[in-house]
Amino acid sequence: MNTQSYKVADKLFLVRQSISKTPAPAKPVEVPTNHLVIIDCSGSMSGDLPKIREQLKKKLPRLIGDKDTLSVIWFSSRGEFGTLIEAEPVSTLADLNDVNKAIDRWLRPVGMTGFKEPLEEASKLVERVGKKRPGSVFSLFFMSDGCDNQWNRADILKVVEKAAKGFSAATFVEYGYYADRPLLTAMAEKAGGQLIFSEAFDKYQPLFEAAMAKRPTGAPRIEVAIPGDPIGGFVWSQVAGDLTTYGLEAAKASVPEDTAEVWFLSPSAVGSAQDFKDAQPAAYAAMSLFSVRMKPEIIFPFLKATGDVKFIEQFSSCFGKQKYSAFMDDAKAAAFDSSLRLTKGYDPNKVPRDDAFTVLQLLQLLASSEENRVLLDHKDFTYSAIGRGRVDASEVLTADEQKKLTEITTKMASEKNAKKLKELQEELAQLTSAKGESLKFEPTPTPEGYSISSLTFNEDRPNVSFNIRKEGTVDISARIPDALKGKTLGKIPEKFSSFIFRNYAVIRDGLVNVKKLPVRITEDTFNQLVKVGVLSGTFTPEVVLDVEALPVINRQMVKAVSAKALFEKQFTLEKARAAQKVYKAYRDEKFPKKTSESFKALYGDDGALWLKEQGFTDYSGYAPPHTVTAEAKDFYMGKELPVSLKGYSSLPSMNDLKKQAAKGKYNGPGALMAVYVKEVEDFLASDIYQKASDKDHLFETWVKDKSTASISEARKLIFEIAQIKFAIVVGQVWFNEFKSVDENEMTVKVDGLDLACKVEMKEIEVRI
């Protein structure tokens, strides 16, 4: 064997290990292939499984060779898996009909995600089919869009290692942005296979077809000793557009006998020294493979060594799966196609900026001015709702009504007597007509856009939204009862003008949810965006911002993640909220909330009351009072990062606070609020208040200013806390003070208090 080293940087070498082989036969013998496809059928696949079913049915005759077979294993939760097709040829129409029936019957979304059992079933299937078809080889295609929430990682990898012995080729597909990339990457290494990322079905389709079209040679595996200390514990081969990784066991890699060479990274030179320029394909392959593993400390030296400006600029915004996935694919393509290298020139000193302008900073800048507006009616604005909608309860059948409906329709299906059938139809009409007609809010077209001064942060999950007020009308004509159609409601327009508030998530679970953002902005905002490189040229008030081109976070944010800073900010936020609660309580006590006085003046007491029952007030707009959450049709696994300060879980009500004061003993949150109660009482007892000519006006102004300041402080802290949490979740790092994610507690001294603090990384099921 011949080993050569290519220096990338100090303590980083690209190593080529050639493998001596016996002379290959003059003409490779075609080996029958048993294709084994393992498909994730968990609930989160519900949107794309119909497309996958159609692809399988339509394309299999062309993809599978005459001597080949197809096996398909489906899986979801623990105990929910099975072989729906086993070693079926698809070369004849009869065969294909049987396959199609099985695909339609079994490839249906259900349950959660568990990898272990389908892989165990794959091993058993290989053993069974291998006995029936000696001389054939097996090729594995495994795809999932989720995270295994049924088994531990070590057990899964053991099963993969065992199953891999039966396969000549293996492809693992990370389907979508919520799949478990680290686990699928490790599975590919264990199996001696390749990992492919597919954002959605459009990209998955050609990947699947390419995998099915491959014909493994069936060469037996051999053990190859790997010298040195390979970084990451794996080696790779790069052949015909594929990057295949092999994990190491006892400094050896198990590779097909016909493998000509493998590559790996080493902290020191191994073998003879060579010129780095001669290893350009492997350099781009290394960048692709280590971007999958999110290792910027490895990629930076390669960027400098290649000097490829296009990749240097691309990596400067490389945070989170979206950016890393795009970089991974582009680097892989450049490994096999030299025309994709240095397309923007060569500059080894053009290193990526740590402080790249982020989506979070963009949103903060846009929200800083009341004059900046988002153009929701613009042709370039596209949006995907992140949660389940609300359904008017009047449209929803109760359980008893659903049961009755089923009984009626069942009887109607078999009833042949015309008279009885008519009676059933009348009964059905009576049941459905009893449901009230729902009210629909119709927004007024607003080409000038909507104010985006209010940002909404989910405090546990990396979500950020614009809170938008939309004007519009609601047709209430069908709701007005006959008893109130006289003078009382005669003045109420049948198309009633009101407003609603809607959240538009720009970032959902750390991923950019709005690719293009059309906005109308001030000249000052425009100039600031020019300064950070987002825009260029002369001032234009209406622009379309390319949100997808920006990183959600930057490297500077990741380097600065501190648990102590997070806990201190969280405590300060609790103080700001305590202030808000106290100020609001005093304000509401002295200046009670408005009622629908204007509605009463316009439509009378009965009219205002009826409007309120329908969800209309003059001060809160339209908020339907009787709605239910729409049924969940899908789900994905998201991450949240809740912070807890022991003893500070919730603020007491003002009544409870008074009880604590009477006892002369406050709990932690009560003590926070007591500070601001004293501040208010001191103001009310002060000379400036007591001697004021208009005490109510003075106090209203004072408490409003105090409340505004506390709200502003809270918003600032929420943004700062969000940046830290985004850095953790999107950057996939952990706090500087902790060694691992399992270490997550510390005591922090704040305001003379010893706070017991905890932060947890949780995986949650998000139903949509």
C-alpha cells in the first residue's frame, strides 16, 4: 500500500491511502441485485408518502433490472414495521400489479419513528433471500425525515453494523430539515455507505432513481489498516459522484475489495509529502463531508488552502441545516466537476466574517421603525403557516352528532325504500342545518403594507414572528337573529368592519420560513442595509429582501454562548415582567379597561352585547369566541430550550402578593414585585403627586411611562435571550461553561441571591 500526505494547514493533512488489489477481471460480470428499500412511514411523512408511492409504482419497471428484485420495509413506531414486498421481480406486468397493491396498502403514515426494528428485519431478509438467490448482491436504501424517538443511539448503530455485512452498497437519505443528521451520518459510516440530503420530494425523486439504477459489483469486503489518527474516525472513497464513508474499528476500515483508494484527514503527515494542488477533488470532498458533520474548525483551513472565493463567501453564512446542506451539496459537486471550482476567483485571505449580518438582526432593524412595512399582498411574498388553524366551533360536529351522522349515512347506503330514504335525507338535512354558518374575516387589500414594529419570540423554541394588525370585514348577515333585526340591529352593517391580529413566522424552529420578504422601508433603514451588504445602489423605498441568503445566526454569537449570561438575563427579564405586572395592576385599578362604549352608542346595549358574543369589540377587533384547533394531520420533531430559575416559576397575583405582604414574608417572585409596589406607593405618597392639580392625569402619565419602559426592557432582553438560544439550537453547540449537553445546571449570584438555574435541550413533537 502507498500512503501520501497533502498539507492543508499546521496539524491538518489530507491523506491518500492506496489499496493494493489482485488484478481485476478483464470484463466485470453483471451481478443480480436485490434492492432493499426501507421507508419511513411515521406521521411526519404524510405529506410526501403519496408522491413516493406514485414514484415507486411508475418508475420501478424502468429502474429495476430483469434479474433484479425489490424488497420494501416500512416502519414507524416501536413494534410498527413490516416487509410489504420481499424479493419481488418487477419485470412483468403481473409482478408489477402485485407490487403496486402492496405499496398502496402499506405505505401509509402512522405513528412515531424507530430505526432499530426495520434494520433488524433487513438483516433477516438478507439471510432469507440470500439462500434462495446465491450469487446475487444486496443494495440498501434507507430514508427518514425524523429523529428516532424509540431506541437509543448505541443500539441502533450496533444493528446497522450487523446489517451492513450483508450489503454491497448502502445509501442513507436525510429527508428534510428535521431528520437526525448526526445519527444518519453515523449509520452511513457504520454501513460503509453514503449519506444524501434531500430537502423535499423534488430532490428526493432523482436521488432515489439514481440509487436504484446503480449495480454493485458484489466485491467482498476486506479489512484495510489505516495509519495515523484519522480525524472524525472515518475514511472515504470518491467514485462516480459518490462519497462513501467507512467507520474505523481497531484502526481498520472494511471496504469493498475493488476499492482503489481511500482518503482521510490526519493531524500529522503520514507517508510521502505531496503538493496540495494535486488533491483538489479530495479537498472539496473533505469540505462536503465535514460540513455534514458541522465542523467549521476543519472547513476553515480548507477554504484558505483552496482560496475558492465562492465557497468562502458561502460558508460565511453557514449556520443551521439549511446553509450547511447547501454548502455540502455544492462542495460535493465541485469534488467531481472542476468547472465548479474557483467560479468567483481565488483569494486565500478572504476568510469568512464572524460577525456576518443575520436574519435576527434584519428583523430587529425592520421592527425598529413604525414606518417600515411588510408587503403581504406582494407577488413575491410566500408563506407557510407553522401551526394548526382555528375552526369555528359552529362548523364542528360533536361526538354524538358524528355518531348520528354515521348511522344515517350507513342506513342511506343500504335503504331501497324511497319513502324511508327521503325520511333519512330529511333527518340528515336537519342535523347539518342546525350547525351555524361560520363567520369569515376578509382582509382589506393593503398594497401600502403593514407595520412590522412588533416582533414575537417563542421563548423556548427558535421561532420569530411579525405580529400584524389586519383591517377587514366580516359578513354577519346570516348570524343576525330574527328577534334582533328591528331597530336594535338595523344599524349594524351586514359586512361589519373590524380588525384581527395575525402572526407570520419568519423563522420556524431555527429554519428560515420566508424566503423573500417584500418591504417598504425608510431611507435610514435602506442605508443601514446597504452598510451591512444586504442592499446596494441608491435609495428605493420598495425592495424585496432575500432572507434565505442570510444566516440565522453568526459565528460570533456561537462563540459567545454563556450559560451564566443566559441565566442573568433571564432573571433580569423576570424583574422587568414583575414591574409590568405591578404597573398594569395599578393602572387597571385606577383606569378600568374600556368597554364597547362606542358600539353601545352606535348600536345600543343589545347590539353591543350581541356583537361581543360574536367576537367583536371596538378595542380588540374580531376574535371569534368559539373556536377549536383544527385536527392535526402531521407532525415533526422540534427542539426547545426552556430555562428554569428555582423558586421563580411564576409571578403571584396582586391578591396573593397582598397576602404575602400581610404575613411579612415574600417568596422570590413576590419579592421582585414588592420592589415595584413600593415604588408606586412612594410616588402616590410624594409631594409631586399629592400637590398636583390633576392627580389622575399625572399618575396615568407616570405609570404609562414606567410601563412602557419596562416593556421596552423586556423586549430587549427577550431578543438577547433569543440570540443565545438560537446560537445553541441552530449552531448545534452547548454552553461554554458545560462539557456536554448532560451538564446543564449551575448556581449564579445575582442581586445578592444565589440562584439555582437550569437549562434543558428538549426534543418535542410539533403537531401541524
